[in-house]
Amino acid sequence: MASLPRHQVLPGFRLTLGYTLLYLSLLVLIPLSTVFVKTASGGWEHFVAIATAPRVLASFRLSFGAALLAAAINAVFGLLLAWSLVRYRFPGRKIVDSLIDLPFALPTAVAGIALTAIYSPKGWVGSLAADHGIRIAFTPAGVLIALIFIGLPFIVRTVQPVLEDLEVELEEAATSLGAQRWQIFRMVIFPTLLPALLTGFALAFARAVGEYGSVIFIAGNIPMVSEIAPLMIITKLEQYDYTGATGIAAVMLIASFILLFIINSLQAWSARRIGRKI
Amino acid sequence: MSGATSLNAAQVASLSPARHYEDNPATRDRPWVKWSILGISLAFFAGFLLLPLATVFVEAFKKGWDVYLAAITEDDALASIKLTLIAAVIAVPLNLVFGVAAAWAIAKFEFRAKQFLITLIDLPFSVSPVVAGLVYVLLFGAQGLLGPWLDAHDLKIVFAVPGIVLATVFVTFPFVARELIPLMQAQGKEEEEAAIVLGANGWQTFWHVTLPNIKWGLIYGVVLCNARAMGEFGAVSVVSGHIRGITNTMPLQIEILYNEYQFAAAFAVASLLALLALVTLVLKTLIEWRAALNARDHQQESAS
């Protein structure tokens, strides 16, 4: 083989790569490019006017802000959950482990109406909060809850495998050198987990920014207060304002591209840190 | 967006003799630390994941079995179930064929910009579902690029079944490819090359050598792809036009019922999708268990 490095034994390269590129272009790349074609045809100033309208800016602030906060909350509790699943034996561990993926499998609309039923003022948790004068559903707090729900598995599932691969010998060595548990966690375990934790954070954030189904029921969709950016696109479409909808979509697409780039870099870093090929 | 949605390699490790962190003084946490972490994380799990799941079934059966049965056998509900099945039956095989082709090209051959291609395949995961729906409206809608041409030929894509299928294909695009690419890369190409050298043709090689090796990853990708295809809401909502009984999938039917304050009926249809989610999770656990057993057998074989 070494003498013939350019010779291919296996067939099907042209066919499969050709089909892959064709299918990818027709279904994903060409359709996505229409967003930029349409935005460009409207002109730069028109685009800026759309993207900086007060109601649109408020929706961007809510979508990005709530997604950031939800990812941060999930980073803390997701790490604790991953730690519990890997380090502790407790009854029902396997079931908890399987159900972590529920937000991936449960359709977003189902999650949306279930969360609304729980947190609305008539709901089980919502009525308790209402007694103390707190409203959760139909406020930005409701948006946050929905985004926490859909983001949790991203953190657990990126941290968990790294935690399982962690060399026990490191901790044994640190212990024999006199380190305390907390010191070991802070100085040995956490630095190893950090790239995976950040990857999970970025994945949860990326998913939450564009999330629609689980949010719109619980958000209440009050202009300037609890309207998310994807809903603004739908609202503009319903008013037949195609340029307006496309302008917002262009901003969100650019954010997706940037996030995808960051996630790829983080994953490469994470793979290097734990000494594994991607 | 791998990691979170791919076959969990960690499960494979957990089948091998359990490493007892709690028996090892160096990895054991103090009891109060253990119970605090366990308590907090399980409370979070119960509050954010179990509670919504339980709520779906409690609300669905609140008004009794008769109301439940009536809600899911009503004409519009049945039509929405049928449309959801149609969309999945078309979208899943399309993405299955694409996933196998892409994984074959990427895992078995070297070419430039391969990593970039993998990133592009991942793209639909990080695009908002609403944007995914919008792009098809921009292409095929009445005011879209191809709108006038479609209109002249009396073809309808947006606000009709083809649009729903397209949107479903888009959002489930990477699932099978994402599952197979790392799996086939890890397996290398020696076995296939041996088959070809021994005189098998490409198709025989794929069918008898590659497919048995990637079986579990393939099934896993299809299961996830199907769950997402049947549950997609945002993208489908944009292209559907919400015509009752004609272009409503199950998630859209849930939205309509909910907005009409028919909560019991909305949760009844939702409970069917929640059941699908639970079946998906059970299948996922079984497949991971099988894949782990296979991996262990494989290790023992190569060790002996």
C-alpha cells in the first residue's frame, strides 16, 4: 500500500461524494443562501433598519440573554448531574441516565404545553409562585425555564464521557501527595473537564438561541417583553413582510455560523486535552 | 453538534468491570458532599425533566379515558397522525441514504476540505428551525424565487405536503451521517479492501462487510432521526399554512387544540408523541447496551 499511496482500492468515491455534495447543496446550502440573496437585494440600510428596530432588538436581547443564562445554569447543574451519574451508585441510576436525553426525544411543542401547564398561574408550581406574587409563565422567566429544559442534556452528555475517561491514578497520586478533595477537584479534575464543559455550554446556547416550539407557549409573547427572535420572524411572515423576516433570519444565521465555528474549535481543544482523536 | 446526540461511547466503558469510585479512598467524596451533590442534581432532574413528562400524561387523562380516546380518534387528529407518518416515512429514508453515502466518502477516502464538509453537514443542527422553514418559503412561496414558475405549472410546495416533507428533511438532515462518520472512521478500511481484493464488488462489500459493522450506529441514527422528524414543530409550522385536516402534523394539531383551550385534547395528542419519545429512549438504551456487548466481544476476540 505504501508504494501506491494514490491508488484507491475501494470503489464508489466519486458516486458517494458527488451525491453528498449534490444533496447538501440542494437541500441545505442553496436554500440557506436565499436568506443572504434576499437580504442583499433589500440594501444595507434597509437591513440595518430592520435589525435595529426597537421591537426586534428587544427580541434579540431576550433570545441571546435568556439562552446565555440558561446555558450557565445548565453548566452548573449539568456538571453536578454528570458527576452523580459517573461517581455515585444510587438506586435508579440507569433510569436517570436514560431519561437525561428526554429533551432531545420529546417534541418541543409537547414540552412547551407541559411546561406552561406547570408554571402558569393556575398550574402546580405557578400557583405556588403566584401566592408569593411571582409570575413565571408569560414572562421572560418562563422563557428561561423552557431553555433550561432543552439545554440540559447537551452539558451532561459532553461532560459525562470525559469524566468516565478520567484517570483514577491522577487522583490517587494527588491524594498521596497530601491534596484535599476540593483541591484535587479544582486543580486536577476541573481543568480536564473545562473544554468539554465549554463545548456543552456552547451547544446548549446555540440550541437555545434558535429554539421556538418549547418557548412560544410559556412566553406569552408580549411585544418588547417576552417575544423571542424566532417568533419575530414568524410575526413578520404572517404580515407578509418577507424582507423583514429575512433580515432577522440573516442575523440569526450569522450567529449560527459563528457558534458552529466556536463549537468546532472547542471540540478540537477538548479532544487534544483528553488525548483522543476526534 | 456531535457528542450530545451520538452513540454514547461512555456506556461501552460502563459495561466493563465497574470502577468503584466509592470504594477507592482517593476518589471517594465525603458523605455530606455526596448526599448534597446527589440531592441537588436529582432534585434538578426531577423538577426540570420528570415533572413535565408526568404532566403530559396527567393532563391527557384528566377528563377520563373516554375523552382521551375521542380526542385521538377525532378526524383532524387522525389526519395529523397520517401526515406526520407520511413526512417521517419520506424524510428518514432520504437522510438514511445520504448519511450512508456521506459516511462512505468521508470515512473511506482522503480528500481536501473534509473537515469543512463535516461542518457543513452539521449546519442544520445549529440553524433555528424557524429559519429552516423560512428558507423554503423564500424559495418556493408565492413571492419566492421559484414561486411564479411553480404557479405557472400549477405546483404547490409551500403550504402543502411537499413543503412539510422538505422542512422535515432539513431539520433531520445530519442525524444518520453524524452517527456513521465517526463510527466508520474508527473502523478503518482494511476489511473492505480485503473483500475487494478477494473479488467482491462494491455493493457486496458494503452489504456483507460494512453494514454488519455499522448496524447499531445506523439503527441508532434512524431512531433519533425518526423521533425528530415526527416531533418537528418550528420549521413545519412556517411552511404548513395550518390548514386543518390537510397540512397539520401532530405538533401543529397540538398547538391549534391548545390555543382553542381544548387542553385535554391537546395533551391527548401530545401524550402519543411523549410515548414515542419514551420508546425512542428505551430503544436508545437497548442499542447502546447491544453495541457495548458487541464491542466487548470484539475486544475478547482480538485478545485471544
